[in-house]
Amino acid sequence: QVQLVESGGGLVQPGGSLRLSCEASGIIFSGYDMGWYRQASGNQRELVATVSNRGNANYANSVAGRFTISRDNAKNTVYLQMNSLKNEDTAVYYCNARKIRLPTENYWGRGTQVTVSS
């Protein structure tokens, strides 16, 4: 059974930092690209950042320079370091695992709430 379990969300003031973690089980972690997505209330889910199995990262323009995605294949974990947080970063953050090779497999975590507010 595949599980992606996010942690690290919470309430933070504007300008603050949080680090999200997502631990995967039930998959061969190194065979998956990993990503973080977010969904704010009333909005569609959007891409935040992805990291390939080789560690190549990509970011949404809205978070580039403030967020850093990384992965530890030995711990089956992907991280999202979020700095200089803004009110508009408030959302539920979801971890995603996408299998690199066919057949396609795509998995989601249940999400963790991040609230940026003074």
C-alpha cells in the first residue's frame, strides 16, 4: 500500500519559515519524481515545486527564490523549505509522487495546512 505522509505545516507570521516533509512508503522512492502542490480555499490545485529522481528542481514563479525542494532517497523523504512566507502562500500543501517509467503511477498525500497570518 502506497502512502505519502506530509508533516510540518502550521501557523506562521509573514516573513517566517516552515519546512514541510513528506515520507513515502510502498514505492521504490528513487523511481519517482516528487513534487509539492498547493490548493488555497476556492482555488485549483497548483504546482509549487518538483524534484526529479536525480535531484533536478523546478519551481513555480511565485515561489522561486523563496522555497527550496530537496529529497533524501535513503529516507524516502522529500522536503520543502519555505522562507519569506507571504499571506498568499496560505494553502493546503500536498505531496505528489509520479513514477518515472511506464506504466504511469501517480500518488498524493492527504495534505498539510500552511497558514501565513499576523
